[in-house]
Amino acid sequence: MRTSPTRFRRWWRAFAFAGLLLGSAVVASAQEAPRARALAFVSSEPSLVNAGSRHFKAYAAAGSPAAADLAGIVAAREAALGRLERFFRVRYGGVVTLVFFSNEEAKFRATGVRGFGWAGDGVMLEVYNASTKVDPFHELTHIVAGQLGHPPALFDEGAAMWCAQHFGGDALGLFGVPAGTTLDGLVRRNIDEGRYMPLAEVFRLSEIGSARSRAPVSYPEAGSFVGFLVARGGPAKLRRAFAGLKSSDDPRVIAMNEKTFTRIYRMDISDAERAWRRAIGRPLPAQGPRHG
Ligand SMILES: [Zn+2]
């Protein structure tokens, strides 16, 4: 479906906004305080309704939209976890504490975390109401795939975005993007309208979400690229990438990551970028000087 320029600008702003807020929680060092506050909130509010399953303990305020759906939400999360465990071939042995809030303000008051979603070390915080529902796969992908290792954001966020689309069907709903927009489609649109981050740059990011990371551009690129990698090398190579690549800002680690990537996929990043761009129907311009 085509959107008018005005409508596009509107959802583009929403995308940028949501992307920055979601991403603000990605930095690992920032995880402990919200996690502790969330757990303290849960134990200090006996009025919260809860529902449990093998891997989830979910909480919501009595009478809230999530409270009404809590058993169904937990069952759906359990099914999502199972699918991700099979895809990544790992078992998650922990129990995720899942706390739902009716709006961003309530979430911020209780935990100090802004935005629609947050996840860190077995705790997930989500806004849940008629218009906002965090997709069940994105954060869960971080938790399950995190059992394999912590690769750079291109793979970590890319896998979360792609799994949300592949398993859940809607990777981008929360970002205010028109329904039915795919990761590849959003990258094509970005390229057509002059927004693109070269893959070598995305590869070097240790997080996606900050202004530096240009999240509205790098998020969909990462998701689309991981989709390309799965199509090319299957889940097994993606698992090897998770285990072998390390998220870091250290140039030496980044150089090691580039070598490891080339060994796994038998192509370097620039070859991979060219192949991916061809695959999504937006080939890179031919290299070298032009004559004539
Ligand atoms: Zn993420």
C-alpha cells in the first residue's frame, strides 16, 4: 500500500520516536537499575494480578487491559518461546518476569524506564493497552538468542526484528509504520528516499537505538540483512554468528568480528552488502570510475 508523503512523515516521526525509546534500554550497563526497580515494584504491590507458566510470571494492575488477557498472554509467550528455542536450538532455563503497564507514564513511574518496552536479564516491561502491544517475539529473541552469545547489534537487533516478522508477522507495528510494511520494504523505501547507512557502519554498532546509531535506518536494515543471512546460510550460520561475534566498540574486536563473519559466510561485509542489496531489489551502484 502506498502512503502519501504527509502520512509517511507522520509515521516516520512515530518510528523515530518509538525506536529511540525502545533502544534506550539496550545498553547493558543501564540494565540493573530498572530491573531492580521493576522487581521491587512487583513485590511491593500485592494488588497486582498475576499469571504463571513454566517460563513466565506475568503481572498487571487489577482491572487493566493486560489483567483481563493475562492467561492468554502467558500462553502465547510460552508458545513464542518454544518456537524461538527450536530456531536457535537452545533451551531457556529461567523464568521471565513480565510486567505490564496500561501506559508509558505508569511504566515510567514504577520503573524509571521510558518507552513501550524494555527487557534485561529475565525481566520484561511492556505497555499493553488497546492501541499499544509490544510484539511477543522481539525481546524474547534477545533472551533466547542471548544464550548463544552477544553479537554486535546488526545481528542481535537484526535477529529480534526479523524473528518478530518471521514468527509474529509484525516486526514494525510498534514503530508506527503502516500495517503490512515489511523490513525489506521499509529498507527499500528508506533507500529510495535517501536514507541509508552502509552495512560496514551498521556492522560496527554495539547498540541500535541511540541517535548515533540512526535507529530508524539501522533497525530495519539490520532486520532485513538478518533475513538475507537466514535465506542464504540458514539458521545454523546465524547461530554460529551469535556464538562467534562479540558486541564491542573496541576496534580490535570489530576487526576480529569482520574476520569471523567472513569465515562463517564465506564473503566479507562488502560482498555481503552487495548480495543483500541485490536480493532486496535495490542493488548498489556499480563501483569504479565511469567513463563516457
Ligand atoms: Zn531489541
